[in-house]
Amino acid sequence: MKNSFDDLVKLSIRLRAPDGCPWDREQTLETLRPYIIEEAYEVVQAIEEGDKDELIEELGDLFYEVLFASRIAEEEGDFDIYEVVDRLHTKLVRRHPHVFGEEKAANAEEAVKKWHTQKLKEKNRKRRLLHIPRTMPSLLRAQRVGEKAAQVGFDWKSAEEVVAKVKEELTELEEEMKKGGRAAVEKEWGDLVFSLVNLGRHLKIDSEGAAHKAVSGFIERFGKIEDKAEAQGKNVSELTLEEMDELWEEVKRESG
């Protein structure tokens, strides 16, 4: 049996009722924030792992957080889930003039430009083009900023130009390191990372995803170093740096 959208709305009302779930009744928009973020990350993890059944589960959990937040807002006299859906529908139609209007888009790049052109036309918008949530992971936020700036033409022309910028930022970081000023070093380090993210964008690399893979790869290899140390009857903390480097290179050779 397929449960309808309205059935789910009724369920959310029931859970928040006086005789509903005590935990659900205690929640506020503020307390839901960490759960919304957590569920979004779990959706991303399911996508990365290619687990379709888990993805169904996590998409449902994320969707319920949207419904839950809307239910709380309705109780406070602000809006309900139907207004959320209605506004989303209207926005999607308005920002796709190449689908629902007379305009045309030959490719994905043109479609994105039309989306943002329409977005900038909306007179009731209070946000600027580069309004990106501060709560986003820093690499992802940096990539979105670069993408949005590029959509209005503020961008390097090629990856080679970004490489030159990366080298420039690295040189500036090295110069500040010699001076020893912590604040300046931190600033130049941040500029270098931002440039690297933009290089990744020009190379069609998802910086956030690539960084996660690199960290996961390091964790996996270090775990194998721990295994090899244990096989020698040692704890990894007992190894010298040279011994750990030797095992690291051995693990790299074995993993290809």
C-alpha cells in the first residue's frame, strides 16, 4: 500500500498532539537543526556508497525533517508544509523559463545561467548573489561561492590561470611563515585553500568529496600500519617515525 503525502502530514500532526510522542512534542525549530544537518549528511553518504535501499531510507528521514519543521512553524502560526511545496513549485517554474516558457537552453551551462539570471531579477529577494550559509562545510561553501561568481563572469579563464594563482598564494604563505605572524599566516593559508578549491572546480572536481576520499584513504592506510605494527608485536605509538614511514610506503605499494 502506498501512503500518500497527506497521510504523512496527518502522522506528523498526530506525533505532535498532546497524547502523541513526548520527544516530538518537545522539539523546536532550534532543536531540529543538528538533526536536519545529520540527515543531509547521511543522504550524501548513502549516495557515495551506492546503497540504493539506504538512500531511500535516508531521503525519507531528510524529508520528514522538512515536514517536521513545517509542522512546528504551522503551530506557531507562520506557515505550513503546503505553503512550502507551493512556493517551491512556483519558484521552479519561474526559474526554468527554458522549460516552461519561450526561452531555450542548449546545454546545462546555459540552463544554470538562466536560473541565476531569473534569480537576480526577483525584486523581493533580500539576499545577495554570494549568500551562502555559513554552516556549510568550508570546502563546499568555497566551491559554491566560486561557482556563483563564475555564473556572472567573475572567474579565471582556465585551470592554468588558477594554477598560477595557487602558486602565488603558496609563495605569499611561505613569506608570512618566515615572518612568523600567526594572523597573516592563517589568512594566507585560507587564501591558498580557497584557490585550490577553485582549481578543483575548474578541473571538475568536487573539493568536499575529494577531501573526504583523501581523509578516508589516509585512515585506511594508517589502519594497515597499525595492523603491521601489531603483527610485529608492537603498538604503533612505539614505532619511530622512520619505521612508520617504511610501513607507510609498504602499504602504498601493496595497495597499488
